[in-house]
Amino acid sequence: MATIYDIAEHLGLSPSTVSRALSGRGYCKEETRRKILQAASELDYAPDHSAKMLKTGVSSKILFAVPDICNPFYFDMIQGINSVLEPSGYLLILVDTKNSLTEELRAIQLLREKYADGMIMVSFHFCEENIEAINRLNAPVVLTNKYESASGQDRFNYVYVDTHAGIREATEHFISQGLKRIAYVGGPASEQTGYERYCGYRDALLESGLSEPENYVQEGDFTENSGYMAGTRLLSDSSELPEAIVAANDLMAMGILRACEQKGLSVPKDIALSGMDNLSICERISPKLTSVELCAEEIGGRAAELLLKQMKNDPSRIANVRLQPRLVVRESSRSSVLNV
């Protein structure tokens, strides 16, 4: 692969002339520019981005850290992010943190070491450790959960959907149909995301005067298999089956649906079911899944917009973003009104 110096030697020109022609910056005769571009093509020239980064301090790369690379929810986020970043010349690099604090800190360290110019970070559990590491960075970061440190000195921004409100709406949807035995399958309550969504379920029950049987609350890890295992536990006592199950995401809801099928139970005839994320597959399974829309593509696009504003060092134009969830009612719940 040729370098600027190879092209210069080939044409008998100075490296600075070749550099001006290839970059489009600075004066260069049009005839000379054409010769240089033709030679660059013939000699298989490619720009040395590492050298450019050393000179400018800009990598033109953005990290996107996610806790589960297999979750299709993040594919829609990527579309939203790229719709903003690509026109600005940025390349998105996907980092799978595997829902591990160690891996999240490693992603943050990559940004510290200037592998990228900024980062959009998804985490099930923003906590003192990863937030402290982010606040020590001298680089822009946007979170996709709400987090505000007690000190008020945070150096990041966030875009988030109020998932507490979303789970609460799904639970209230079942309550409005006269259902009383409503179970919940969520993420670990010890983590930020798991706790916020569980509280939406709990608060809806409390405000309606309904009890919260301990065996009706099961934890998973937002994967389909964990939903299946939680659903199996919920359905193990046939004398006390729930009338409805609220799942904290669509993947776990699909696992619960599989557990119901294996138990010989019909959804929604025997048990109503809802999820959260509103993945495209919700429309393709049978029964079609009632789900809370979380605006994945919009989250990604708004996060990318905030990140670009940070990189332009214009804090006066930056504001954190809250998006409102929306319940999309389909066949898996007992409502006769379909909002699809």
C-alpha cells in the first residue's frame, strides 16, 4: 500500500504538494491534482488515519457500549445513531460489555486512551463506580439512562425513556380489565434498570389497592432464556396461576410465552402477557405481543445529537432528554381494543 512519499517519488513532486492535493486543502494546480489522484489510485494509496489522529487528535470514531450485543433493541438504536453520525463523518464502534462492570470500565478506559472521540453508553446499572470513571474522563459521553450524582458535577448528558411509567402503564392496563393476580418478571432489583421497572409495577398495584404476592415477582436478566425460567417458576403452582404477567422486556416475555405453551396454557385466554421494547418481532409472533414502545431509534438519534453538541464544546445548546413510553396493545392482552 502506497504512502504520500511513494506518490511524491513516483511523480517527482514534493510530499507537501501531494498532501495538499489529496486532502483538498491548500493550493495545487488542477492538472497536478489530477495526476496525483490518478497515481494514488494506481499505487493503491490509502490515508494513514493513525498519523492523522496523532496530528489532529481526532479519531472520527464513536464507541457505542451495550450490555447485550444479541438484544435486537440495540439494532434500532444503531440506526438512529448512524443517521446522525454518518453525515458528520463518524464511524460507530460497537462494544459488548456483557452486563459486566469490569467490561464497562474497560470501555471507559478505551475512551480515556483516545481510541474514540466520544461514547454513547447503555448500562443496566449506572452506579458510583462507572459514573465516577466517566466523570474523570476528558471526553464527551452520553448515557441512555437517567443519572444525576448528588454532587451535581456530572460531566455527561443522558437521553432516557421513563421505563417506570411504561411498566406502570402496562400493569394498569391489566388492572383496568379487572385482573387482580398480576405477576411481574424483571431484571435484578439490585440494579438501576431492574429496580426502576419493578417500582412501576409495584406502584401501580399499590395505588389500586392490590397486593403483591412475593411468589408473583420473579427476576431474570433480560434474556429470553431467563424469561422462560422465570415463567416456569410462576406456572409451577397450578392452584395459584397469575391472571396476567408483566415482563420488563420483550425477550423475557417471549420466554414466558414459551413456558406457557409448554404448560398447555393459552395466551391470552388463560394468562395475559405484556412486554417492553416493542421489537418488530412483537408483530410476527402468535399471539402478537402487547408491549411498551421505548423509541429505540429516537433514543439513538437524540443521544448522537447530544454527543455531537458536546464535541463542538457548546454547552449552552445541550439539555438532557426524557422520552415518554407508549403502550401498544395487541393480542396477548385481554383488551378488546387493539392499538396497533
